[in-house]
Amino acid sequence: MSSSISDAQLAASLEQLADACAALALPDPLLVGIETGGVWLARWLHERLGVSAPLASLDAGFYRDDLRLGGLKGQVRPSNLPPSVDGRHILLVDDVLHTGRTVQAALRELFDFGRPACVRLAVLVDRGGRELPVCADAVGLRLDVPPGQRLRLSGPDPLHLDLEAA
């Protein structure tokens, strides 16, 4: 069984996320979307916030700590990051924050490209259930998701957020 978050609630969550990102006031930020939903959101935020630096993306599949437990889920896409992130103010963007393992993997990959001045995390939905000490700096929506269910962002145009059985 699945159900959708209403278009109005999704639109309000996107605006909340954009406002929270703007409030971070990062100087010349590099937006880095985590494949796949995070890239769609980063693209939207890049335009909405008028960011001048080129949009970047990463797929942290090879950096996951649970890779050896179940193999890769789906296709791993190549990352599109600048040769160095030294001294950059990075806004890392993902669709759903749950356990924190995807964010941990993304940070591992980012630091292979250098030492950023700072990394801030923006997520469309924080659903709780953390296994690692990861906290988002900008959140569009906080949502309690029952065990055995997951959120899935589909898109990119239009975006839809569905709650479905895991």
C-alpha cells in the first residue's frame, strides 16, 4: 500500500527547504546533490537560490558502510564534483534523511576531493530513525514514518513524494 504526500504539502515543504537554505547564508556555496532525489532537489534549489557555482552531484554507493552486506542496490552513477573542494562552502542535498548512512558515505566521498571550509546538510524530509549522529541544517518537512514504511521521491518533473511499504 502506498500513499502520496499532497502536492500542496510538497510545494510548502520545498519552499520551507529553500528558505532554510537561504538562511544558512553560505558564501558562494557549492550545491552537491546526492543521487538521485538529492540531485533533483539540488537542481531546483540551485535555480531558486540563484547560486552561481556549477551544480555538482555524487553517488556514494561505493562509499557505503553496508556495501559488503548486500551489494549495490541499483546502478551507481558517476559523481560530478570539481577536482578540489578545498576551502569550499558545500551545501549537501538529499531527499530523505533516515539512518544517516547515505550522508556518512557522501561525506567520505567529498573528503576524497579535498577539505571543505564547511559542509551543511539540506534534506526535503527528515523522517527520524537515525543510526548515526547526523543532523540536517535545513529541512523542508519533519515526518514520522511508521516502521516497515519508506518515503520515495519520484521525478524530476514533477516531483512526487510517496509513502510505501519497505
